[in-house]
Amino acid sequence: HASEIVFVLLYYPGTDQEGIHSLDYGRAAEGILIFESQADASIYSSKLEALNFPAPTVVPEYRHEVEQFIIDNNYMRIFVESGRGGDAPIGKTNKLPKDHNY
């Protein structure tokens, strides 16, 4: 688990403007999507682009590092299981499952 690779969506990776894609759920709650599969992360990135959002870059990261970043910055973790990239929420109009897993 410590060395498990997951995929996140970054804007401008490796630059001073680097940022991670997040979802705003109101009341100071922001969620970070963690994808189990690169293919699902790519599907999600394409969905964003189709909705006229800037297309984020799919980046592999160690799961424990991403989860520590989420904890340190008071984000909500949204884990997208393999094969569920098309079901992942785009914005706060989507209902989150209670366990925050897709």
C-alpha cells in the first residue's frame, strides 16, 4: 500500500503554477480525486476538456503521498476505483457516496 501508485490530475505540472484538480462541495469542503487506473484518469480529463475546462495532466503519484497531502490540506479524499472513471463526479451537483469511493 505504501508504494502503491495512483493517478491524480494536475494543471501546469512542474511549474510555479502547478495545481491539483479539486471539486468544491461548499462549506469549505474540497475534494481531491485519486484514480486507481491511469485510463480512468484520462477519461475524466477528457470529460473536463469536453466541458470547456482546461485539460489537466494525468500524473502518477505514490498513494501515501497523495493521501498525506489531502490530510495536511484538509481536503476530502475521493477514490475512483478502476473502471469507474466515467462515473466520477465533475462538480458539486453530483452526490458523493457516503464512503467517498466510486
